[in-house]
Amino acid sequence: MGACDSLRNTDTGHGTTLDRAPRCHGVLVTAPPHTADTADRSRGQDRPRSRSHGRVRVRTALTVTLLAALTAATLATVATGGTLGDPGRLLPWYGVCWALFAGAAWAVREVPRRVAVPLVAVGAVALSLAALAAPPRTSDDMYRYAWDGRVQAAGISPYTYAPDAPRLAGLREQWLFPTGTACRGWDLHAAPGGVCTLINRPAVHTIYPPVAEAWYLVVHLASPPGSRWKPFQVAGAVLVVAVAWALVWALRRRGADPRRAALWAWCPAVPFAAVNDAHVDTLGVLLLVVAFGVGAGGRRGVPLGGAIAVKLLPGLALPGALSGVLAPGRPRRWRELTCTTVAAVGAVALAYLPYVAASGTGVIGYLPGYLQEEGYESGDVGRFALLRLVLPDAWAGPVAIAVVVGVSSYVLRRGDPARPWRGALLVVGTAFLVTSPAYYWYALMVVGLVALDGRWEWLAVPAAGTVLYIGNALRWHGLAPQAWPFGVAAAVVVAGAVLRGRAATRHASANAPASSVS
């Protein structure tokens, strides 16, 4: 304290008053009179703050309202919005959910972080609970998960036999292999020998990598008897919330805005694909977020390898994890390149090891047949819609590979090592745009990377996949139904990049030092 006592002010909520008169060298100093002019000036200074607080309250209320409406729309969609066998109402309901999500994601940006972060968690839980209200509606993949878990619990490798194998007849449960039915329905499949099952492709071996298979076993062992599909939906909900919290942790760890986690937690693709349809891709997203949150080198490589051993697609994020490692003009980070790659490959190899010992080359499963069936083999024209608009069909596949390799090379040489998730988003998003996959849950990885990076325009990719997936169920034929959803997505991505670049230019100009006048 100096020679003079400082004024001790008390904020009463209606202005500032003096607690006591100050003394300077023992002389009483009186406060200046509180005139009408000073009161007016005080009120004038308080008005902007009051308006700001009022705006925050409005944004908070708006966010809560939109989030509640999104939860109600999600519940209505799974309860009455149709199924893959009756898809006519799905797209309108999905459109409502995406519109509400866009509004909530916009509104939450001005909600204080201490309020917004709990809202992110509450929203993730509420939307997951809404998605649990019905059996799987648009995918039957989860039934294979349940079967593979049961087979492993019996001590048999899931890669050894197909579900219709007589050797496994003793493991069949009534709910998975219904009898006394005509085997008709969008989620029922006939197999040789009069077998009817909810498992798709019952005559082929499983396609899923080993970490996914280990997850199926864990969920099966934790499932109460007679619980059927519900444990896998609950497990999906747990993963959704875990990803949301991992995003908050990763964003806070690097000093970024944790409100971005809402781009994952509230995205409509998440409760529908990850919870109601219980797709295992969410486990890969969790490991991918952890990989970009823990640091570089082997610490990043191990969880990245785990993600690859869930669904293979996260392998597209490897160039992003090595962003700028081959940058010209700078020392090349060979140690990081080696450690990250070796750790990722080693994690995949270790995951496969016990299954290779049990099934040999059978661990490849149905992957080659799947690629042919889905139109990704050389010479097939079932995919690559945007490229097929301008190229001969036979060129589309090779050009798509060249585009992805080119973007990966750019990220390795020019990517920002401080923001590796940005390079990963560029590679993964570009791969989705040029290959136009029909299964929208593949793009859950894109949603997670968007939440890490904040480039919202890439959310057009999972939205396009959703439209294409339901369009296929509605029997949309021809190239146009495949091309226009991803064409619109590509336009949104380009527009977002242009707007972001212009905003960065204006910001740089505004902060540039003024030139001196001689």
C-alpha cells in the first residue's frame, strides 16, 4: 500500500459506492459529488454491458430451446419416422433434425463456456436416450456384432465360420434366427438350408477388424440374458458421450474453444448412426480423438493404430497425423515419422495376432467381396459419382486414388504440425467427396474431426451421405441421385473455405500496423 489509502469500493449491483472516505497523509479527502451528469455517464457505461448480458441470456435460452426441440425431433424420428423398409418419411424428419442442429450450433457460440460445456454433455445424453427408444431402424449391421460377440464367447474365432455354418447351429438364438416366419422384411435375410436371420450376408465371414471384434465380445459379456440388441445401443450411447468428453478434454488441452464439441454431440448423424443403429465406427472416432489429443510420435501412433483396427477407414487420418513431416526448407522430422508409423502399424499387428493364430488368412474375411459389392474395385462404376460426371467411368477409380494421394502428399509437405487434425480432415473429407460412399455412418469420423478443427462446412459430407443412403432405399436410380448430394457438399466445402479465407484477410488487414506519414 502506498502513502495514501486506496478507495475501497463496494459493488452493490446498482453502481459503486464508497465504503469509507480515503485519507492522504492524515487529511480527510472527500469524494466528488455524485451529480446527475456522473450518474448519466455511469448509466451510459453500464448500458453496453447490460445489453451484452441480455444477449447472452437470450442466446442461452435459444440454445436450450433448440436443443430440446432437437431431442424431441430425434425421438419422433426413431419412433414414427419410418425404417429402411418404409423410408418415405425419413428424409423430412432428418431435414428437421439437421436444421435444428444448425440453429443450436450457431446459438451456443455466445453461451458462456461454463454453461455451454455442461449443455454439450446434457445434449449428448438426451439425444442418445432419445435414440434408444426404438430398435435399429436403418441398418442391420448391429446384429452381426451381437453374433460375433456370442461366437467369441463360445471360444470360436469369428473369422472361421459364416453365420449359416451348421457347425454354429447350436449358438443360434431365436431373436437372431427367427423361425416360423416367411423371412420377409427389410432386416430379415434368407440363407441356404432354410435359415432365416437378422444378420446381413449370413453366408459370408465377418468383415470387421480385431479391435471391433474385441468390442463385440466385451459388450456380449456385459449383456444380461435376453437383452437382445439393446446392450449394443447402450454401448453406442456410452461411446458417444465418451467422444464428447474426449473432445472437450482435447480442445481445452490446447486452449481451443470446448464449445466445438457440440458439433459432435448434437450432430443428428451421431444419435441415429452411433446409438440407434449402434455402428462400431464410434469406437474408432474415440480412439482418433485421443490420438490427436495426446501428442506426437508413438503416443499418437498407438491409439491411431487402434482406430484403424476398428474400421480401417481411420487409416486415412495417418497423413494428417504426420502433417508437415516432409516440409521443404525445414529439418525433416524422421524420428516422428518413424515412431508414429511404427506405433500405428504395431498396434494393428498386435490386435490381429490372436485372430491370425486362430484363423490364419481367414482374418481378411469378406473384405475383397465387400469392395466388389460396393463398387470400389477397379473397373466398377458403382461409386465415384462426382468424378464420373466429367470422366469416363473406367478412369474414375484411378483418378480418385490419385486425388487422395495428392492431397495426402500436400498435407505431409505443407500441413500444419501444430494442427494435425486439420490435415486429417482435409484428407478424409476429400476421400469421401471423390468416392461418394453410400453409408453415412462412415462419415462419423468426419464429424469428430470437424469438432476438433471447427471447420463446420465439412459437416455437409455426412449430410450428403445420409441423403444418398435414404435415396438408395427410395430406389433413386442413375448417376444424378448419387452425384447431387456430394456435389452440394463439395460446393459447401469450397464456399466455406472461401469465406474463411476472406475473413482471415480482413482480420490481417485490420491488425496490420498503420504506415507512418513522413
